[in-house]
Amino acid sequence: MTELKRTYNIPLRKAYINKPIYKKTNTAVRALKAFVTKHMKATEVKIGQHLNEEIWARGDCKPPHHVLVDCVKNDEGIVLVEMAGKSYKESVKPDKKSEDPQTLQDKIQNKLGKDKPAKDTDKTKEDDKKETKETTDKTKETENKEKTPVKKVVKKVVKKKVVKKTE
């Protein structure tokens, strides 16, 4: 039907002035949402990308004292808040699960910027089993050779007491 549009200069300083330094920007964002909810009678508030970047521009310790915003309320009661003069652009978070490599080898190759190695398709499961048996037999032989008795050397450490004489 109709959209309700308003422009506000929202004060943030009172909300975060007595908060710990590392919580100031989070508190400012909550204050912004509370202000918009109260004045626009909103059920949900969505902050735009430009406004979010402006609030977080100086990190989590120094948010702006006030922000000039445009608020647009739709029929469902959702308010879109963006910097004055900017069009609303929703910030999109990348889906990390779909982009992440699945194996450690893939992760290393992505870091190094190399292509994936070609997998050996000529080998069969039987060849792999034979290779593993041969390697386990070799390791058992080397373990048996290395199990010769070793003399233990015990070192005694004597603590010396140093006494300072005062005159």
C-alpha cells in the first residue's frame, strides 16, 4: 500500500557514554534500533550496509556521536534504515560452509594458489592394499632392529646454596 518515510538525526552518545570501551559500538547499534523501533513503531529493524559501515568505521571503541538516517517502513512493519541520501543496500555475508575446502590438502593448495593435483585413477584398491602391507612389514623390521637395550644415563644435579653476608 503506502510506505512511511522519515529522516532522523539519531543521538547515540548518551547510550554508550558509560559503557566499557570495547562495548561502545555494539551499544550504539542497539540504541539505534531501539530509537527506530520507538519512533517508527516497528516490529523489525534492518540496518543498511552504508549505515553499518559508518557506525563501525572507527572500530568497536569509537562509534559516531549521532547519525543522520532515512527510515522506510513497509506494510509488514519492517523498517529499513540507511544513511541519509543513500539507497538501502542489505549487507550480504558470504556462506562460509559452501566456499570452504573440505580437506586439509585442498586448504593448503588454496593458500598456495596451486591447482588441485590430478588423482591417480590407474591404481586399484588391491594395489593400495599391497603397498600398505609392504610398508607395515618394513616398519616392523626397523622397529625390531631398533629395540636393542639402551643404557640409561642418570645425571645428578647438585643445588648450590649461595649465602650473601651483609655487614
